[in-house]
Amino acid sequence: MTLIRPTSEATDAGGPTRRPGTGRAVAVLVLAVLAAAIPLFGPSAALHGTGEAAAPGAGGVALLRAVLFAALCVPLGELFVGLLVRSVPDAPPDVPRSWAPWAAAAGFLAALGLASVVATGNLVPHSLSEINVGGLYESRDGKLALLEVNAFLLAGLCARSARPAAQVWPLAAVVVAEALRAHPPTQHSPLTGSGLTLVHLTCAALWAGGLLRVLRTLRRWGPAEPGAALLGLYARVAAVLLAAITATGVWSSLRRMPPGTILEQLTDTAYGRTLLAKVLLVAVVAALALWARIRLHRAPASLTACAPARAEVLALGLVVVVSGLLTALPLPIRW
């Protein structure tokens, strides 16, 4: 298997050819529709039969939060893989075009939408007159929302500048803002929760965004030795990232769902059900990552590991979407 596909493919001997990339375009379209459907219709499905009530506009908030998380993954992954490429011997200078400016634009719009919700008292605004922009400066959530809007704007400017690496600072500000937003002062030991979320979100963004960038780079480089070296280097770091994600995720879950009630809440609360779906997806991702690592170890030069790696990055995309849904659902325990 190579990373370069034939330009055309006959359906039978002497038969007609189909346009290259048609199947891939259809698959991407289907995945995009699925990714949008999960946060939009997920809250009603997760809340069914639990007796809990969702916040107004939970589906829209989940979608915006998923876009924001994805907008973090892309540029952080590019910066991360850029560091890995420097350690690859004889790495080709040809690298894929950066998606960071587009990601920053998507993150800016998502953060702006979330800020508008905060500006109306966590309600969905139906007109511009309902949005109290000045009120954002008067609340903790409003200030964090404004910080994210400005940070994505600055990240986009840095991505288009002569020093794109500078975008790491506004992106770090978004991660910190998300960690603080997820754990208000009313919680028990909020700084501990924010620290766990900070590590969890950072490692997840590097894992998902990094794998996407690695696959795009390998497609540009082709089946050469530097490509196998890059994939192997990423796989070693990804193992550490997965360990950190698992540890912080389990710890955060136990803080919100004590061991004595976690089994019941995983099936009887919307948060628990969505968390269970996320855990199952992460397990699938881990299995695909292990499969890719085994194939890479057996035949490093052929890059056969790219097949499970492509499936892995798609599953990671679903994890990002489910994570956005998780943030829009009511917590199972009120501190």
C-alpha cells in the first residue's frame, strides 16, 4: 500500500473510468453530516428518559463547542508535527499548506457564537438587540468568552504572519480559558479540575491535530523512508499523549461521578451516557493506533500503517464532536 492513489480506475477490463477522489468526497460529505447531526440531535437522545432538562439551545452550543475544539486541534497539531519533522533525518522540504488560518476563522466564528449566548444570559439570541455585549465584561464567563474570541482572532493573524509559530500563545490562552470555564469557583477544588482539563484538552488536541498533519505530510512525501520515520516518531509521542488523556479523563470523571454511583450514572444521566459513548470511541481509537503501530513495526518502509491511521483520525474527529456535546449537557452532580 502506498500513499499515492492511481489517477483513474477501471470498473472492468476496458470499462469506463471514474473521476479520482469521488468516493473520498462522498465519504467526507457523509462524515460532515454525521458530525453536525451528533451535537444537534445528541442532547435530546442523551436526555431521553433521564428526567433532566437541557439548557436552551444545547444542540447549537454543542455544535459551536465542537467547532471550537476542532479549531484548536488543527493549528496545535501543525505546530507539534513541525517540531517532529525537524527530528526526521533527510526530511523533504515540501510540506502541505497550512490549514491554521481557516481553523482560526472557524474558531473565531464559533467563539463569537458562544459569546453571544453568554451575552444573553445563556439563552439563544433571536436578534442583535438581545445581545448585551457590555454585560460580557461583568461576568467571569463573559470575560472568558471574550478572551477566546480575541485569542482566535490573534491566532489567525499570527498564522498569516512571517512567524506562524507565535500562534501557540493565543491558542494556549484558549485552552486555559476553556479549562477555567469548565470549572467555575462554585465547584469543589476548581483549580484541580481546571488543571486536569488543561492537560486533557492539550494532549487531545496534539493527538488529533498531530495525526491529521502527519497523514497530510505523508501524502505529500510519498512512500519514502522519512515518512516512515515521521510516523514512527509521532506514534511514540502519541502513546504518551494517550496515557495522559486516559489518566486525566478518569480522574475528572471520578470527581463528577464518585465510584459508588458511576455505573448507575453512566446509564441514567445524559452526561454519563455521552461520556460512555466517548470512552467507547476512545477505545476504538486506541485499538486503531495499536494496529497502526504493529503494521509500522512489521513493515516500516511500506507505510501500510497509514490505513488504520486514516481510520484513527476519523474516529478522533468523532471524539471531538462528542466532546463538544458533553460540554452542553447538565452535569450529573451539582457541587
